[in-house]
Amino acid sequence: MTSVLQQASDARAASIDLAAATRAEKDRALLLMADRLVERTEDIVAANAADVNNARDAGQSEAMIDRLTLTPSRIEGMADGLRQLAALPDPVGDVVRGSTLANGLELRQVRVPFGVVGIIYEGRPNVTADAAGICLKSGNAALLRGSGSAFSSNAAIVSVLRKAVADSGLPADSIQLLDATTRDSVKELMRARGLVDVLIPRGGADLIKTVVEESTVPVIETGVGNCHVYVDENADLEKALAVTVNSKTQRLSTCNTAESLLVHIDIADSFLPLVIEELVSAGVTVHGDPRVAGYSDDVVPATQADWGKEYLSADIAVAIVDSMEDAIDHIRRYGTGHTEAIVSESVTATRRFAARVDAAAVMINASTRFTDGGEFGFGAEIGISTQKLHARGPMGLPELTSTKYIVTGNGHTR
């Protein structure tokens, strides 16, 4: 395959044209990309089947296989994400602020593309279309480095997308897939400073840690999700049950799935028997502290490792807390800054929780599963940032831009 540096150079050249593309040109490409994905569903599913079979043969977990699997409905969802992006405003050229200075100079700070964005991600091939689409709409060329386990799927998707982009009149090299058969491509991408403007890792803790620590290219850090649901003493039991079960079971393998449940001692007798029964009926293994274990023989003892674990499986860690402050302390100790939820009818409690919990998103009487670019109305997301510089939470189109100042004078000199 072509070297990473050559692909990055080609992406740099494409980004120049892409940065100047109009919204109409980018939207035309996105809509054609969506249509072509649907038209080529059979080919993409066939390529994906090979990846899924290889993953099963390698003994991958069902959660990982679920993340890897593409179905016609999931491909339609990928296409819908691209269509939603086309319907969104173009962030490029937006004026962030502007003024006329005392000397008459007109000052504008406007949004501009980063240029070339590298994305390193694991498992989920739907990320390929999402990342390509959001980069294109925001005027960035995308260098995509998926996992080897999804290489056939990603290659099929990128082939379709590149052809659609070229047919729309934009550079095909706006979207490129890097070789996933060797780790050298990751190392080269992380060292391509000057050709690649920003790097975004999406995946497990080990991948993110490696990229953050070893990359010479600036990194926007996305994080793992040890998300909590806290059921307050003033919770409505029906709401608490619905929010907890949905947060855990709606889809097991995503970073916004709840992995821990904290229940206030004053509501434990009423709530825990209900929620344990519901979770167990849904096939979830409940790992409980000693007080929780007293409510059901179905509860298995929680170990210290359970409290900080991103299961990505049908497991949940459950603890009883004596106060909301204890719940917040637990979250501060074990949370990953992704999404935390409170269920309570007390406005005072929900406001205090929202103010004191340090996370990219805080849900009040709502499932953790709503932390998602699509659910927030951003269209497809590039990832969920758990850092605090530049971007935090689901990264939509504005988060894939930088800014520059445009200063207009009339022969001004200093």
C-alpha cells in the first residue's frame, strides 16, 4: 500500500481544495455518499461478514462482535447520518466574533478547517462513514486508520465513499484509508506532524493512552465511559427503573452505556428489588457491594476492580450510598468524565449534582445513552471528548474547526 506519509501529503493537497468548497458542493458529496452506501449495501455486508467470521474464530467477545457487525439497517443509519450532516449549517466561515477597532480596522474571527484530520479507531466500521462525513462537511481531509479486525469492512466503505466524492467533483483523496495490517501505519501517522493537523483516537483506554503519550501530532482525546446512574432519595421509582434499565441494556457495547448504579440508602428497600429483578431478567449480571447482595441471591460480589470497569458487556456494578455526597465522591474516584446521570424529583439535588460532578455530560432524569452526536442534533459525531481543551462531549462540526482572524483596513499602518 501507499506509505502513510504519501497519503498524508495527498490529503494535504486535497484539503486545500476542500477548505474552499462551498456548502452546496460539500452537501452534494454527502448526499451522494449516503445514496451510494445504500446502493452498495450487499457488497458492504459481504465484506463485513468476512470480518465478523474472523472475529468469531479469534474468540472475540459478543460485545466486540456487536460493535463490528454491519446490517442493512445499520448501513441505512450510516447513510442517514450523512444526510443529517448535509442538512446542518456549514461551520466554515462562521464569524465567532467581530468588531471595528478604534483605529478603524475591521476585525473578524472566523471558523476554518483544521486541514488534515487523522482518526485512529477500533472495531466499529460505522465510524468510517461518520468520520469521513463530518470531516468533509467541516472542510477537512480525513486519514482513517481503523482496526485490522474491520479492515475488509472499512475498505469496502471507503471505496464507495471515495468514488462518490470524486463523482461529486471534490478530491477523492479527501477520504483515505490507512493500512491496518501493520502497526507501523499508526506510528507513522502519530509522527506525521506538519502533514497531519490533529489526531483523534477512538477506542479503548490502551489505544487512547498510547496515542496521547506517543503522538507528536496534536491530539483531541476521546475517553472511555465508566458511566454512572445515581438514584437519589427523592427519585420517582418508575423513572429510576426506566432510566437505569435503558442506560444499561439499550446497547451494551457503547461508551455511553451505564456501567455502575448508585442507590441512596433511603430508597434502597423500595428500588433495589425492582431494578435487580429487571436487570437480571434482561440478562445482566449484577455485581453488588455487601449491602446490595442482601437484596437478591442473583447478585454476585463486586470486587474493587468492578467499580472502575468499563464492561461493554451485560454486567453492572451496584452500590448503596449513604448520601448524594457519597455518590459524587464515588463518581469522582471511579468515573472517567464521560456521562453521569441523576434520577431525582428534587431540583436542589439535581442542581447540586450537575454543579459538582465533573463530566462531559450530566443527565437529569434521562438515560446516559443520550450522550451522542446524533441524539444531540449534531448529525454524525467524530467522537466524545472527555478532555477540557478545545472540545468536550460529543464532537460535532464546530469542534472540527479552528479559527483565524481576518483584519480589513484601508491603507492602515502602525
